[in-house]
Amino acid sequence: MVRVADQQFYSSLFSDLQHTRGRILGAQEQVSSGLRVRKPSDDPSAFGEVVRHKASLSKTQQAIRNIQFSTARLDVADNALSQAGNLLARAKELAVRARSDTNTAAERAAIAQEVRQIHRQLVGIANTEVNGQTVFAGTRTDVSPFVITVGDTVVYQGNGETQSVEVEPGQLVQVTIPGDQVFAGPNTNVFDGLRDLLAALETNNGSGIAAGIATIDLALTQVSAAHGQIGAFASRLQASHETLLATVEVTQRILSEQGDADLAKAVSDLQRYQVAFEATSEAIGRILNLSLLPFLR
């Protein structure tokens, strides 16, 4: 008959065996996942910190994606405005050549043909898209902002609203300039100026050509100012991008320190627990003359 003391002894052995088996499973999870903290019971305090830092990391990474998308959009806008400036400079060069009284009506009409091509190219640039969204339409990114109508007149179909991207909680950076500000004001309407220059060239109107040159100068200033704004937006995004990348690095290091397993230690612990488990099982087997391993594994 088994005495009470023996029962307590056996119960203690079985408890130790189950406890060691639990440690083996925990060490195996650490080795396979590389994580020390996977659930609250692993380390309640560390688990809470891991959850908090993961949430922060997710928000930071989303902000980085927003910046990357907006930067690509600004790059396209920057290139478009560079082209617009070059085209306006060419239009001015042609107008200056045409202003000379030595030009015949036929020569001015020939120059008008190239100016018309510049006019059309500028409309195309003003309708530039990136990823299916127009760049200079304000927030109406699903429409072509500029449409040519009767008599070379160009109508704006976008709106005057700007778009911004959140780079930090509560901190927004503007990333667009509405097309009506770039091409239709505040200094001049670029397309109306070219339209009027075209009319002057085609009707051999010298004073009209001179007025067109003045208008192009205003247009160049206006487009250049918008170009500078785009560059400033891009610089702010770049600075924020670098800050956020540094934040990600710090957060990932904290997560690693709090949640990652020490693999060398985990492997060592696993081996030690397995040895202890085998030793305890053999001891129980010898005492009871019965191997418990088939039932416990």
C-alpha cells in the first residue's frame, strides 16, 4: 500500500516533470520564432511595451509610405515645371525674334506655328498624371484640369484646394499646388498669354507681339515660383523621411531588446531542460518500474 508520504513524493516528481516539459516547449518556441515575448504570460510588462511600440512602428511606417508616394508625385511635378519653364523660355525667344519689324507677315505666321505647338505642349504638361492621378488639378485628381476650347482658350476644370500629407501626428506638409495658381494666376494666365501672342503673330500685330513678350516674362516668374514651392515641399518631406527612418530604427531596436529571444541562451536552456526531463523521467521509471514517456509526450 502506498503511503501518503510516497504519494506526495510521486506527485512532486510528476509536477517537476510537467514543469520541465513546459519549459522545453517555451524554449522550443523561442528557438523557432526568435521571440522571447509572444503572449502576455511570457512577460506581462514587456508584452505591453511590445504592443505599444508595434503600434507606434506601424504608424511611422505608414507615414513613410505616405511620404514616398508624395515624393514621387513631387518629383513628377518638379519635372513638369522644368519642362514648362523651358517651353516658355523658347516661346519668349521666338516672340523676341518675331517682334523685329523686319519680319514679314509670312515669317510671323511661321513662328506662330511653333508657338502653337508650345501652347499645346504646355497644356499636356499641365495635365500631367502620376499613378492615374493628375498633378495640377487641386483635389480633383480624376479629371484633366486643363481643356482647350474654342479659339485656343484653355479652361481650368480642377479646383483651388491643396493636398497635404501627415508626416507626424498633427504635422502636415503640403505636397501639391493647384493648377490655377501655377498656370492661371496670380501674375498672369499662361495660356491666355500664349493665345494672345498667337493671335498677334497670325495677324502680324507688332504691338501685340511686344505685349506677349511681357506676358511671357510674368508667366516665367509665376512658373518659377511654383517650381520653388515644389522644391521646398520636397525638402521638407526629405527631412521628415530621414527623421522617420531614424525613428523606425530606434523602435525596432527597442522591440528587439524587449521581445527578441537570446537564441544562444534559448538553445542552451532547451538542451538543459531536455536533459533534466530525461533524468526525471528515468528516475520515475526506475521507482515505478514504468516509463512515463509514452504518456507524457
